[in-house]
Amino acid sequence: MSLQSLGASIGSEVVRGLRESGLAILRPLSAFARGTGDHLILLAQCMVWLFRRPFRARLFVQAMAYHGIGSLPIILLVGTFTGMVTALQSVNAFRLLKAESFSGSAVGLALAVELGPVLTALMLSGRVGAGIATELGTMRITEQIDALEAMAVSPIQYLATPRVVAGFLMTPLLTLIFFVVGMMGAYFVAVVVLGVDHGAFVENFRWHVDPVHVAQGLIKSAFFGLAVALIGCRQGYSATGGGRGVGLATTRAVVGGSVTVIAIDYFLTDILLALLPVMPQ
């Protein structure tokens, strides 16, 4: 083999290797963009079918009961202990500065703006998101969704829309319950157990925790619930490959929902701080 042909073959191998490595780098970005587009298309379809007949109110009530009432025990449990441990840490930290009376406002701000919405959404991602993905995935592999289409019933309207609406409406209510029971747990630990003055705890909470803080948390939780339900519906609806495919869809729903909640939390917080500024008192 001549040096010229050897150099040409080496050059072609290098070019092909660079092309393959470039495609390997772009492949995850392409999959992310395609997945985001699929979820946005599903959201648009749910919004369209929400205002089209027939209106099946029973499906919406069932979805809200599953999303809200079914999730209430875990929200009460997690909310109470989150408030208790946050108060425990806050009181011990503020006592270093002789300012433990500010623990009420610190816990209130943390629960209202961040801990309440985010932890509620993460709990729902593990329960509701996984449940939706498993249910719809099982219906897909057992051809029940195909049967709905054969009967001229839109699977989007019948299966996805009630669940997405329930996630958008019920998550703020669960977040509010999380905030209330969390503050009750914080009060018990700070005032009853650690001896913080009742009046100072309550007055600092009332002075520093503004209704705007609670509104910011509720608005964020509505978008979190929408994202969790939407991802669960999409993963379950597109499940393939039998029981293993249902398991993979459930895993993707939980992981995708949790990561999405954490990611969009930053952007929503930035937007809400600009749109709903808290005026100094």
C-alpha cells in the first residue's frame, strides 16, 4: 500500500470517528428535545380536549380523589416531620446568635416558598406519577387504549386530560395542607419542646411571612403538579415491550418528574420574584 492511499484511509477513519463522536454528543440533546416536544404536544392536546364534548365529570372527580385524597396521608406525615426537623435545626442555629425567636419566621418562609411546594411535588411524583405511568402503561400493553380508539373514544380526553387537570388543581391544595401541618409541627418543637417564647414565635411569623410568599408557593406547586401528571401520562401512554416496558415507563415517570420539579423550580422562582415582589414592612 502506498503512503498516499495509507494517508487517505487514515484520514477517512479520522473523519468518520469525528462524525460518530459528534453524533454521539448530539444524540442526548436530540432525545431531550424530542421528549420535550412530545410532552408539549400532549399538553396542547389535553387543553384542546378539555373544552370538547362529551364532558365526563366523573373521570375528573375520580382523578382528583386519587391525586388529592389518596395523597393526603403521606402529605400530612411528611409535612409534619419536615416542619419539626426544620424548627429543630432553626432554633439550635438561632440560639448561637441569641435570636431563637426568629425561628418561626425562618420555618414559615422555608415551608411557604420552597419546602412545601417542592417536597409535595416530589412525594406526588413518587406516588401519583408512578401510579399514572403504571396504569396507562398496563392499558397500552394490554391493548385497552387501542380498544378505546376502536370505539371512537379519544384516549387523550378519556385518560390524560382528567389526570393533568387534577394534578394542576389538587397540588396547590396539598401544598397548603403541607404548609399548615408543617407549621403546627414547628410550633410544637420550638415552643413546647425547646421552650421558645410563644408570643415571639407567633409574632415574628406573622411579621415576616407575607401572603405573597404563600401565593408564590401555591403558584409554583400548580405547575409542579401539572408537570408530574403530564410526565406520568406521557410515559405510560408510550410504554412498549410488555411488563418490562411498564417498569421502565414507571421509572422514567418518577425520575423525570422529580428532576423536572427541581429544574423548573429555579426558573419559576426567578419569574415569581419579579412578578410578585415582597414589599418591605
